[in-house]
Amino acid sequence: MLSGMADTDTVLYEVTDGLATVTLNRPDAMNALNVEAKEALRDSLRRAAMESQVRAVLLTGKGRAFCVGQDLKEHVAALAGEEEPTRTVALHYNPIVSAIAGMRKPVVAAVNGVAAGAGFGFALAADYRVVAESASFSTAFAGIALTADSGLSWTLPRFVGHGRAADLLLFPRKVDAAEAERIGIAQRVVPDAELPDVAREIALGLAHGPTLAFAAIKESLAFAAVHPLTETLEVEERLQAEAGASDDHRAAVEAFTRKERPRFHGR
């Protein structure tokens, strides 16, 4: 059931059947991020995290790009004025990545085209990436004398290793979908025409699944990435106790004993 749309045309927001679809909607600009789009994306993701009817999120872009990162026309204007253009990292990019990675709901990125700079960072912050065959990734930053932001210095080495991450950041280049799948950036690559349906099917499957367990999985993976095994075991113990006390777990066990398919409600 539809719950509503975003208040801005730069980012579309709708909720259907427990799934929030967040769509960057500046196709003529390849979904480059101006202030309006950044604020709308940040606020839409925060809204999805807060709304109880939302159990999973699908993030994508309209047109031939997922997101090419910062709108450089706006950036040039900021450089020419008195505004500090890199403040956008604190105001927008960090909160967007934190919203994607930190929400207790699975986020699927449907990468429909170019994902560059911050757009690449947003895709890597998601829990699952479904990528169109024609899509590609690029770090882009060094090409305009900037360093990584949007979490790429943290996420990229964890997916591809330190050496390859350094190579991609120091020497930005196009990583096509086939290479992205081979080096661990993309979990699944599909023909362009199939991307919307396949990504939605995957995201709906998560929305209809044991979302409390998914939240615990997401938390444990994030914790384990920066903590030793002994501390991770303690977190796993706590999260397993919480999951084991859920209605979904009890219902799933009962369904298993009856040889029925479980139905999950996220509680």
C-alpha cells in the first residue's frame, strides 16, 4: 500500500508492501547531487529508517546513472563564493552514508548506471548491490584533486582489499559491472532490462523476511569489522538472545515443525 511521496522532485519516495523505494530523480544531470537532492536524499533515508511500516529500502536512480556524485556546477559556484564547498561532507554525505549503513533495515542498491564519487560510496554503504550489466563504478575524487568521502576509504578496502582500493583511489578508472562482480563490489549483475524487477523482488523478499534478524545481522557485521573476535562473540550472544525472543523466531520454528513456510512480521 502506498504511504506517500517525497516533498521534492529531486528524490522520489514511496512505500509499497513494506518496501520504501528511494529514487534519485535528476536524470538530465545523471543524478548529480545539488543541495536540494542531497537534503532530500538524507531526509528520505531518515524517514525510511523511522517509519514502522518500512521493513526494507530500495535505493536507485532514474535514467542512465545511479549517481555521479557532487554536482560540479554547484561546486564551482561555491568555490567562487564565500561558502566552504566541502562543508557538504558534514552536512550531507556523512549523514546519508550513516543513514544507509546505520538503519536497522536492509538496504538494496539497484545500480542502474554510473556510480561515481559519492554515488559509489552510497552504493557500497548498502547491504546488497544489484547491478545492471551496463553500469560502472569510479572513485573519481583524485581526478579533481580531492580525497575520498562518503565512507569509501572505509568500505572500499573491506570489499576489494587495501591494495586494490589504493589503486582505484589513486588512479580513478571505470570498473564495469563484470569486474565489480569479480572483485566483490556487486553481489549480483543482471541484464539492464531486468534490473528493476530483480532488484524489487530481492528488496521485497527482505521486507517480507525476519527483519529483526536482518537488523541483528547488519549490526553484527558492522561491529565485527572493527572489533576483535572476543568482543564480537559477546555482541553475537546479545543479538542472538534478542532474535531468539522474537515472535518471528517462534513462528518460524513452529512452521518448520509443521513443514510450512514461515510468515514474518518483523517483531
